[in-house]
Amino acid sequence: MDFTDEEFEEACSELDNPRISDYEFFVESSGVQIYRKYQEDSGLYEYKVFGTLSGVGPETCAKVYVDLEYRKTWDSYVNKLYKVKDGDREGVYWRVNYPFPMSSRDYAFIRESREFEINDEHVWVILGRSVPFASKPPVAGVIRVDDFKQSMAIKASGDGSKAFMHYYDNPKGMIPTWLVNWAAKTGVPGFMQSMTDACNGYPEYLAKLERSKGTTS
């Protein structure tokens, strides 16, 4: 197994009992609270994010989060995104557009989703972590991000969803401080809004897929 039961349980528990004692409050924007912790070895921060997605159910949110083909239609930062496989290990390859004149970054990582029933509440958890894939070696002109981890836990809250995200990556290279701060302060809340919009558009997207299958069968 690539992820332990404890890793999933920890992500679940953050929804109602955030562990932020060793984190500093960073910013709140559009109902999204972001905390960060400095990493001495890299000089970068890892982040914990707490927020809500209004009017969006958690099951739809979880499906949208892992639907690679749909992600290409609504995430403008995606350059390439598809599944990869080495033997029995399956994962994701993701190339991300960076603003000119910086090089694009790419990721090869494993990801796993599980569902839990906790105190009569259904919780969806998705974990990801960078690993080497022999089938996707680094390519010239693209910087491979090989120090990356993420977790997401989500459950129903009122007419929407309550979400927790834990995120860290080391993009390498000389990334301007303004870009790092922008990504944390505005990029994360912006992503939450994009996710909300994508979730609202998901039923129509699936309906179009079914119609296209019908015309080609």
C-alpha cells in the first residue's frame, strides 16, 4: 500500500479538529483560511487550508477533484494531464504552465481515494505524493517537481461542503517571492472558487459525454 490508514485518518480528523499549533496564520480570503509552516531544509512553506464550497455536495467535489479529463476543461494551468503506470503501480502525470519566462513544471505522483463513515458523517479523503515513474522520466526544458505531497478531506456542511487541504511542493529553480505569495494568498482561494464552478458544471459535462458516446456507438 502506498498510503497508510493513519495518513487517511489524520486528514479526516483535520476537518473538525485542525492541528495548527505549529503553523502560523497566513491569510483569510473569501471564507478560506490558510495557515503555513516554514521548512528549514527547503526554505519554503507547507500549507493547511480550511474552507467551504457553497452549494456543492462533497461527493461531486471528490469526483471532480480526481477526474483528469474534466480537469483539462476548467484548469487553465494544465498543460498535460493523464494516468501513468509502472507495473502494478498507477499514478498521474501532470505538467503545469508557469508564467513566462519561467520553465514549466511537471509531476509524477501516486494518488488514492477512500471514503469513511465517522460520527454518522460521510467523509471523502484523497491523498497524493510524488514518486519516480520509470515510464515518465524528466524531460529537457521542464523542471520535475519530485518533492510534493497533498491531502484533501471533504464532507457535507449545510447546503455545501466543508474542505481541508494540506499541500507542499518544492518547485525548484529561482521562483520570485511575489509569485510564491500570490499563489498562496490568491491562488488557493481562486482554486476553491474554480472548484465550485467546476462542480456546478459537472452534471452538464457528464451529460455531454453520454451524448457523444451515443453518437459514436
